[in-house]
Amino acid sequence: MNFNIENIINSYKLLDDLIENIYNDIKNINDLHINLLNTFDKKDLFNQYGTYIDDIYFQKNYILKEVKHIENLKSYILRKLYGDLFHLYQKIIKRFVNINCETNNISIIKKYYTEHNIYIYNELDIIIIYKIKDVQNISNHINNYINLMKDIRTDMSNNLKIMNSNVENGYNMGSFIIAYSSEINKLKEDLNTYDKIFEHGIRMNLNILNKLITRAKCIASEVSDDKLEFDIKIKKKDIINSYSFDNTPIIKTPNIIDTNNIDENENENELKLQIDRNI
């Protein structure tokens, strides 16, 4: 099998990391919103600037809805991937059972599901949330059984060579060899089909997943930029507070204290008094 399943596994992990980062940024925005409310609470400035603070609250909830939507889409396409792999796994196990001349019934098939810890996929059962490890597990078993059947096909081809040599020695095995060759060719075609179905399913899912990752990166970038802008707004708070309500600048210049002329015992209290006056 030419397609590496680790590519899509790593992409899902990347998306999980992006989602986690977005949630961290949402927490930062929420903390900022709370800090602004506490800063302007019960002040006349809140009446003037409160509506702009609500913009931050709106943005937090907007981004939260976006990331929730991305999480839902991620679960949806991961479910699609698992469903495709499960149907392929079913076909492969049935073919393997058939090659080994086992009774091809439901109880035998379910025995493999139990041994491999495979969840039975049902399109109507939307309660089950599939995880990356479930995709990894079923993919590993698909690869293992395809490789096992390739080994079986190689053994059958070797047996066919022996049979042909027997025909050359005069044994009448022509009809059996024709039927046996047909089984080898069928198995070869089935294995090629399994490879193509597996690769197509992974590639299609990966294309959709990459679009979702791009969307998550855009949201993560937007939150990061906005957080920097918020930091600037926070710093401007001191400028706002430096003006009175009649737009007259309030300039607070600290008194210069000559500590050399203050007794050592009075130094601490005098410094405190000077600071209180400045405030």
C-alpha cells in the first residue's frame, strides 16, 4: 500500500492543536473582557465606553461559535473516514476468511471485530464519536490483512509453477490449473482494488481536512492579531484616565523628596505620606 496513513493522522493532530490554541485565545479575550468591566465599573467612563467593551464580548462568542463549528465538522469528516475504512475492512476480512476456507458467516466475522477491537460502524448511530486512534487501529488491520493475502497470493503462484511442471511430466491437471490461475488473478485484482479504495478514501478525506485546517489557521491568526490590539487598548487606559471630564489634562508630577534631610526613623512614614498625596 503506497499511501501513508500517518499523513492524515498527523493532520488531525495538527487540527486538534489549532483548536486548543483558539480556545486558549478565547480564554484570554474573556479575561480581558472581565478586566475591562472591573476597570470601568461604577464609573462615568463605563457609560461612555461600555458599548465598545461589549464588542469584545461579541467577538469572544463569535470566535467560540466558529471553533465549535470546526469541531463539529472535524467529527463529521472523521466519522466519514472511519465509515469508509470500516466498509473496506469488512470486505477484506470476508475475503481473507474465504481464502482460508473458513465458514463465511456473521459469527466468524464478528470474532475478528472483537479480536481487533473494531467498532461496528452504523450510519444511523450518530451518538458514537470516533477518535483518531480508532482510525489508526482499523487502518493497521487493513494493512496487515492485505499484506497477509499478498503473501498467500505469492504462495499460490509458487504452487501454480509446480502444477505446470507436473503437466509437463504428463499429469492431466489442465482444468484444475485453469481454475487455480483464475483464483490467483481474482485475488490479485481484489488486492489492487483494496489498495485503490483505501488510497482514494484517505486522499479525499485529507483534502477536506486540509480546507478545515486552513480555516482554523485563519481564526487562530485573527485571534492573535486582535489580542495584540487589545493590549494596546489596555495601555491607552492610562491616557484616558489622565484627562478630566472637561477635557482638561490632569498632570501629576511627583514631588522630589530629599531623603538625606529625613531622619532615618521618619523616612518610611514620610515617603508613604508623599505618595498618598500624589495619588
